[in-house]
Amino acid sequence: MRSFIRGCSLVVILLLFLPMAVFADDSYTFNVSEIEKKPYHFGGYVEFRPVLYVLDKDSANYQLQYYNQDRGSTLMEWNGRLQLEGSYEKGMSRLYVKTDTDYRYSSYLGGDERTAIFEGYGTLKPSPSWKMELGRKVLKWGKGYAWNPVNFLDRVKDPNDPDLPMEGYIMATMDYIRSFDGPLKTFSFTPVVFPVYDHINDDFGIKNRLNIAGKVYLLLYDTDLDFIYVADGSRTARMGLDFSRNVTTNLEIHGELAYIRDDRQPFLDANGIVQSKNHDVVSGLLGIRHLTAFDLTTLFEYYHNGMGYSADDMRNYFLFIRKGYQLYSTTGNTKMLTSAQTLTQGGYGRNNPMEDYFYLRLSQKEPFDILYFTPSLTVMFNLNDRSHTVTPEVLYTGITNLELRFRAGFIQGSRDTEFGEKQNDCRFEFRAGYYF
Amino acid sequence: MRVHKIIFSLALLLLAAPAFALDASVLLSQVDRNLNPESYETYRKLINVEPDGKKKEFTLFSVKKGTDKVAALFLAPASEKGRSTLRLGDNMWLYIPSVGKPIRITSLQSVVGGVFNNADILSLDYAAEYDVVRLEETGNEYLLHLKAKNRNVAYDQLKMWVDKGKKLPTKIECLTAAKMLIKTIYFKDHKDFGGGIVRPAFIETDSPLYKGYKSIMIFAKIKKRSFKDEVFTLTYMANLESLR
């Protein structure tokens, strides 16, 4: 805890000496050189993010992760991130690359660094109606904020930080756009070719498949509508639709519906034996976003995860871990814990592995006229076992290109619940990010 | 006889009224065309000024077509670069590159903070959103009283002072239905942008709701340009940079 506070204090002191990008004088100028377009662009983002975890040593996930180590009651982690992006444009073509270097250090695990090309693709735009792209990219399909059940071709995002950039997959896409007068204002069609071979998207699913998918977008009666289809291939066939519409000028409603055919799901039965079942899955999301006259934004979403585990499934899983831990403690045998780790990677350990959740985020812009200051509160509630997280947060953007965020996460839940069995009771995170 | 005189006067008034209404609407349309061509591109800088004089600046590239299509792309600062906003009729969206998909926003929000809101940044023709209720003459200016055509328009009422000779606004007061003042917009510093476009290059706004704060919009370039309708679509928002 002391080192966390020291780290945050050091950052704040350093920031006080940063040259202030906002300056106070009465001149308002706008030179033409400021808008000159160059064929190339280079920029990036650098972030420093210390996190303090207060561990729950009695939780099943703590026992699974740290069964052969004593982590103590807190874990201090230091994170750094550097993202670089560059582009070059000539005529109707463009090249774009974005890299991400993520560095993490903790006293227990030491340092760990990973660099990846998050996106890297070429674009051809012969006209405003046509665009072709080839390379590594992220599609970001879906209208939901915390979850996107229809986003079949991207990695799953973290609902605790939905705006984080993600590593894309290699694919070829095309956009064809047409505009009309009348109730149907826009039609666009986006076909996707998505290969899965050795070293090409090989973590996506069954290899040696060329996957075909497509999305149709309509702006119909002032409603955004998407229809999505992914054919059988590396994963089973799936289809989805989503919508978004303003009900009033300050109230927006959105939703998604996904159908996955013949999905294979591993699960643990009451006897602790790993089984699997194939079944058709329906997942859905419904949400609203509302803005008041005094700039309070409320975002509420309900999510049904058709691939989710029931409360009984999760109880069996946690019981299995505890039995495994007891076996290890008494005999040193790690077989059950190793099986439990495989199950965790297979589905039980993903974000929101159960069936029904709601998400509420309240965000107030500049309360009490404190400029560039935005406090928020986020609640994620598991409707199946009533466990939940509460995350208060404050964001400050008073210095141009600099974002300062402090958030705390508090977990509530009894034993054998999703959040109650997380390896930490709470966490405190500070993030300083700078764009250049 | 007296009754005949009254009827005759009323008839004259009734005949005159449509002519008056037509002139005021024509004037409003002239104001719109004098401010901007019907289809154009422009570069603007938005500056939010705090009471202590500190400033935050945003540089935008904007395109507009017809009465209901506007798009804007942020060029600076680095934290905003690549963001874009789109207005298509009553629909408005914001695209943030790191988020990767557009989200719907409202006209009363402000993507840049300060006194200007999204309706000011993605403004349509006044004639497209307002009807003229009354026209007055005050010295060398007209005073137009405008009423929003529907509830989706940002401000319920406007009072627009228009220079008689130049047919350009000098000041606009934005009001609620209860005639409460939301903000005042001042048009200053007339400049010849070429192509027959001579208009205020400097727009300043302040608000009794944000005492001591002001926001400024400076135009560097306005040029007539035609666009395909497909530019003003959700799918195209990530590609606005290619229009420059």
C-alpha cells in the first residue's frame, strides 16, 4: 500500500513539472500551416498504471492461482504501455500500423513484456462507396457497451474496461455503401474473409479453414440496424442482429441478439467429471443511455449469456477447486488443480462466465463546475448468484493530451459466487496516459 | 361605412402578411447562403477559454452537404485526433478510433466541452431547423424571431440580428421555450475566403449558465465542394481523413 501511494505521488509531482499545454493569453490564432495535410502520420500513447490488489486468500481462485506460493495479503503490480501508430496515404491507398508494448512487473512474478502488432492493414478506397482492406484489424461489431454478443470475429473485450484497444485478427474486408432519400437512408454491406491456419489467427478455432462472414447495415426510420452472419468454419455457424435508436433526443436504446448453432461447451458435473455438451445458444443484450440537462450520463445494460454456466455449474467448479487444493495440501498431488486450470481456460475463467448480468454506469461531467473532472460509478451485478462489483472512478483531463484516472474496485459476494471467489477483495488503480 | 373601412383594412393586412412572411423566410435563406455554400468543406479551430484565461484548443475539418448532412473530423490535439462526428437529419454519432465504432450522441452534448455544443459544431442551415415568427427592423439591422420546427432542434427559439446590407448575422441569442437565455453567439471579423464567400471568420459565444467562460470558433478556410451522399454515413466515419 505504501509503495502504491508513493508511486502515485511521484507521478503527480512529475506531472506538475510537465509543460502546461494550456496557456493563458488573449491571442487567438489559426495558421494555415496547422491544417496542412501530410501523406504520413506518426503518433502514439504512453501509459503508466500501478495497481494494488488486496487478496482474498480463502477464495477458490486464489487457491487455484497461488496454491504453491504465499502471496501475502496484497499484491502490487506496476504496468506500463506504449502504443505507436503510423500511417502513409497516397492517392486511393493507405497503410496503417498500430503496435502495442505492454509491460508488467510485480514483486512475485518479476517483469513480463509483450509486444504485438495490434493492427496493420492496407486500404484501397476507389470511391466513397467502396473500400477494401487487407491485414490485421478489429471489426468492433455490436451496439452494446460492456458486452457484444454479436461480435463474432473479434477477441472478447474486458467489460471492466470496454474502451481498451485490442489485438485484431488477419482478414480481408470490403465496404459497399449506398445512400438514399426516404425512410431507408443508408445501406452498407461488409463481407469478410477470415483465414485460420498455422500462424494466422490460429487461436481463433479449428485450423485450415477459410471463414466467410458478412454484415448488412441499414439506417432505417432513424434506427441503426445490423444483420450479421458467420458461416460454418473454424467455429460453428452463427448469426446476429443489433439495433440502436434515439427514443428522445437524450435517450438512446440499443440491443443485440446472437444465435450460435451447435456450440460445444465443457462443464463439470456434480461428481467432478468433465463433460461437454453441444447445444444451440441464444445470447442477448438490451441497454439504454440517458443524458440529463446537468450532464449526468446513465448507461444501463442487461446481458443474457447463452453460453453461460448456471449457479450450480459454478458451485461444482469451485467445489472441484477446493477439493483439488485440499488434495494438494495433504498429498502434494496437483492433478485436480491442473484439471481445474484447464477448465478455467476453457470457459469458467473468462469474464462473466455465468448467464445473466446487469451493468450500470453513472458518469457526471464537471460536477460543482470543477473543470475537466468526471467522476463515475460502475456496478456490475450477477443476477444468478447476486454477487457484484462496485467501481468508483475519477477522471481528470485538464492538461491537453493527458488523462489521469483513479479507480477502486470492490467485490461483493458470498462463497461459491462468481465475484465472491475472485482472488482479490478489492483493487486500487491509478492510470496516467499521454497522447502524442 | 366604418365597417367597410375596417373590412378593407383587414383585407389589406391579410394580403400583406404572406408577403411579409415570404420576405423573412427568404432573408433567412439568404443568411444561410451568405454564411456557407450549400455544399462545402471548412477548417475550424474551437477554443474554450476559462475565466482565468487558460485555453483548450481543437482543430476540425468539416464537410457539409445540403440541408441535413454534416460531418466533422478532429485533427488536433493528439488525444482527439481521428475522432469524428456525423449528423444526418436528426441523427448524430460520435466515432472514437480507440473505441472503434460510432455511438449515438445528442445535439445538446458537447464533444469538446466548453460553451459550444454538438448542434453548434454540426450546425445545419437555420432555415432547415427554424421558422420565422416575426421580423423587426432596428436601425441598420433586422431582428428575426425564430422558432424551432420540432423538438429535436437544440434551441427552442432564436433571436437573430442581421446586418441589412451584408445579410449576415451579427448576434444570435439562443433561448428556451420559456425564453430563458441559454447562450449568445457573436459573429465578428468579416473575411473574404475566396469563391465569393465573405463572412464572419470569428464566432464567439458565452452563456449565463457558464459565467466567465467563453468559446471561440475561428474559420481558416471555406471552400465550395460537392460530395457524394455516401460520405455522410456511419460506415464512412472512419475514413473522413481521406477527404482532405
